[in-house]
Amino acid sequence: MKFLKYVSLIMAFVVMSGCSSQFQQATQVDDKAVIQLLGSLEGYALSIDGQPIPLTNVESFTLNGELATQFSVSSGTHVVELVKAGQTMVKRKIYVSNGNVFEVRIP
């Protein structure tokens, strides 16, 4: 009977030590910031921080029934400007931090 207790105790120790050694914690930090435009960009000219952004090959997707387009930017303050037919429709100064998405609705 004592022998059976010792064997059971040793087996439990082996199982527990094997399980605990396989656990590893990893932290992943998303180091990009994103400006997301909601709506159609058709007919608009976009600039970020005064630099024109070509809209010819941008990929858009549907998000909650709306057209969305994302642009990766560095974290910090940015000026987003949307111009249509020579008229400024949106001009916003925004702050985007790493791992965050700032949404701008297109009129």
C-alpha cells in the first residue's frame, strides 16, 4: 500500500511539473497608428500633414455597412485634409497613439 502511495505521488509530481514548464507569457505591442476614413473617397483629394496621398491603389473594405479605408501613420499629431472640387470638406488636427485607430467620417 505504501508503495502505491509513493508511485501515485511521483506520477502526480511528474504530471504537474510537465504542465507548468510549457506555459510562456508573451506580450505583443502594436507599434503602428492608423487613420481610418469612413465613407467613399470618390472625387476627393486626401492629404496628411500637407502631403498628398495618392488614392489610386488604396484598398477599402466594408465595416458595419460602411466603406472604410485605413492609412498607417506614425504615432503623434497629424492634420487630415479632404478636398473635393477645390473645396476643403474636412480638415482635422488629430492625435493617434500606437495601437489605436482614429476614425474620420467623410461627408
